[in-house]
Amino acid sequence: MDPIPFVIVFVSVSLTITLVILSIQIWNILKEFRVTVQKINGMLDQSNISIQKVNKMLEDAGKVSGTVSEGVTQVSGFMNGIKSGLNLITTLTHKGGPDGSRES
């Protein structure tokens, strides 16, 4: 038998086997890449949910601070009203002259 056909068959078989092995490896790499992308998508979904929760907490904190500031404003107005009322009562009950003495 002539050596040239033998070498061609040997090289063809070797290249075929090498291509099959490389194809299997590429298939495994792509499968691993798909799993990795799915995990990253899961983490991004979780972080998106976490961001939504943080935004909700900030909105709630804004509502609470608004409610507290309204209460403080109302208490301040109430105290000013009491102060004005006491000043009015003091002015009405004070029957003194310019020197501060009481006249009966």
C-alpha cells in the first residue's frame, strides 16, 4: 500500500477527532455561560427588588417626617395662641397707669 493515502486517512481521522473534542468543549463552555447569565439575571432581579424596597422606605420616611413637621407646626401655633391669650388677659387685667401702679 502506498503511504500517501494512509497519511491522508490518518490526518483526516485526527482532524475529525480533534474537531469533535473541540465542539464538545465549546458546547460545555456555552452551557456554563448560559448558567452564569441566568445567575446574573437572578441577582439583578433581586437587586432591583432591593432598590424598590429602599425607595419605598425613603418614601415612607418622607411621609413620617412630613407628619412630624405638621405636628410641630401645629403645636407651635397652639403655643403662640396660648401666649397671645395670656398677653390679652394680662393686658385686660392690668389697670395700672403709666408708672405701673394699680388704679381701683
